[in-house]
Amino acid sequence: MVSLRLVLSSFPQPSWRRGNAKSSWAMASAIGIAAGVGLSISLQMANSGNSSLFKSSSSPFWASLSLTNAPGGALVEPKTGVEFPATLDGGRRLVGVGLRRKCLFGLKNIDVYAFGVYADEEDVKRIGEKYKNLTVSQLKESKDFQAEIMEQDISMTVRLQIVYSRLSIRSVRNAFEESVGNRLRMFSDGTDTEELLKRFTSLFKDEYKIPRGSTIDLSREPGQVLHAKINGEEIGVIQSKLLCRSIFDLYIGNKPFDQQAKQDVDLHLAELVQSS
Ligand code: DAO
Ligand code: DAO
């Protein structure tokens, strides 16, 4: 029996994500389809807080993560309905989800991918040790803490789930050269950024296919090593602190793709530090 797990995004979601009309539409149509073919639907109320993964903890961090949760701990990006697991590779915790949109020809915005940001719990706690005297609301605003998360050797992953159905490798390469290329130049201390950019974009082989539903994991591993995987298969590894920083800056830097996602990440990292 297939069970569809859906989130009622219209329920109050103060710190995690706000729902919108689109996800309500998606939910309504999913219900319609499921009813038509006789699937069993179990509706998870967004604020029920009954996640089996998190219910054993009473800390504010886990409590707020369970707001949009389904059994097993998965979380849903509300505008696209894309689901992200609560943990990756054991110790990496989901700390925010968001949406990458792109404006085409100055005319219309397309939803390109939903993303989830994951950080290694132990690494974050280690960095957070010296901020223990701050409250969660002070820590989530701390530029020093944010800069350390960005630059220190903290294992992190951003998972991209493609939602745009006509994505070519060529357009990925172009977008990457623009978004990451700008940041490489901005943060460079004199390193040859063009060479670094080419080294990375040469990993995007023309024969790769990334249809809607594909998963891309970009991970910072110990020693500032960037790993890229498509659907779980490694396509390349590059050691570069500058490249790691430039990629994570897209999601949690000063001009992130999704401002709400960055705020969620800042809050949940702060709660993670204070949750022990
Ligand atoms: O249809 O050619 C087109 C326009 C597509 C724009 C896509 C932007 C790509 C953004 C980066 C995706 C990274 C996985
Ligand atoms: O959204 O502008 C952007 C850049 C996102 C980073 C995309 C990295 C893609 C890495 C692997 C692609 C393989 C085809």
C-alpha cells in the first residue's frame, strides 16, 4: 500500500517555513489524485510535533524541526513539496530548506531546485562552544558565528533536488559560472579563480542527465574538500576552501538565494549549539 505523507502548509509555521497557495494547490491536487486511484493518505498536521525521530528530545531545536515533519523525520520545502530527510550520513542534521529560482529573460521566474542545508552536529557544537554564553536569539544574529560556520572546517552538505524539467548541463555550467564565479572573484586572495572554476565546471559532463527529481549533493568534507554527487554517485572531488566557501555562500551567505532559508539555518544552528 502506498502512503502519501503530506504537510498542511497553511498551519502556523513561525520559525521554520511559511506555506503558500502553491503548496496548498499541490496538496489539494495530490489528495484528488490519491482519492481517485484509491491510495491511502495519511495527513501529517504541520504542527503536530509527532515525529518519531525527534520526539525523544525536548530541546527547542528538535521541537521546531518537527513543525513540518512526517514520520521518519523528513521535512518538506513548502513551495515545491520536495521532501528532505532529517539527517544525512549519520551526523549531518537538516538545518534549513529553500528554493532556488531564476529569472528568465527578465520576464518570468522559474523554480529550478529545492535545497536542504545539512551540518554536522558535533562540528557545529565544537564551533559553538565559545558562544555558549549567548542566547539563541543573540547567537542567530552573530556575524562572527555565521562567519565561522562559513569558513571553518565544518562538514556540511547542500542537497539540491531538481524541480525544473528542462535543465541542460550547459545551463547549469552557465549559471554556475555566474553565481559561483562572482563569489570566487569576490572572496579570492589572489588565487587563480578562472582555473578553479574551469576545474569544477569540467566535472559537469555533457552526457549527464539531470531530469526533474535528480539529486545533487555538494558536500564540504574535512580539510575543505568539496565532493559533488549526482543521485548518490560521485562526479568529482576538489580541495579548495575558496570553492567551498563560494558554494555555501549561495545558500547561507549575505545574499542568499532564499532569505527565509538562511534565517531558518541561522536559527537552527543557534538552537543546535544550545541544545546539549
Ligand atoms: O531553459 O535553458 C533554460 C534556462 C534554464 C535556467 C537554469 C538555471 C540553472 C541554475 C543552476 C542549476 C544547478 C543545478
Ligand atoms: O544555483 O546557481 C546555482 C549554482 C548551483 C550549484 C550547482 C552545482 C552543480 C554541480 C553538479 C552538476 C552536474 C551536472
